[in-house]
Amino acid sequence: MFFSFPRDFKEKQFKPGAKNQFFWGDTVLITRVSIEPDRNFGIAIHPYEQLSVLLEGELEFQIGDEVRMLRKGDGVVIPPNTTHRARTYSTPAVLLECFGPASKEEFLA
């Protein structure tokens, strides 16, 4: 498929308070993540490079030991096998995330 529309996205909830909508190519996965207010997600680590852009809201993001508050339009690059976490406060947030190389089987298993 060369075009992907919201009606085609697959949906999955990995953690309470966050809804992921996915679409993917052969080696790259993109997900739109909607996060409820007052959510604190613990440390994550995975073998994929991750690029994220905040589309709405505010989000505290930690990569390694560095913590920053992200606002609409801000982005992060997370190298493979690097610890990271995210936290919302009083407002919801929406992120666009890209992972590569990654396959849908790994994410949707």
C-alpha cells in the first residue's frame, strides 16, 4: 500500500493512558500516540532508533540522564538501546513517532 489514511491505521494500547495508531512500511513504523493527562511512563529501552515530534500538548521527556519539557513542534531523536521515558502533567499530549528498522510483527505481537 502506498497511501495510508486514519481509517487504515491499526490501534493498540501498550500502556494504560496511551493509545497508539500505527502504519508501517517494510522497515519503518510510524505511530500517532495520544496520551492522557497525568501519566508517567517508566523507563523504556528498545533496539530501534526513535524519532518523535510533539503535535499537541506538553510532555516531559527524558533521554539517558537529560530531562526536557517538550512543547508543540519540539522533537527528539533516541538512538537504539538508549533509556528514555515520558510524562504528561495536567494536559493531554499527542506524539508522532517513527521507529526504524522495525517490523509490524515486532510491535503488534
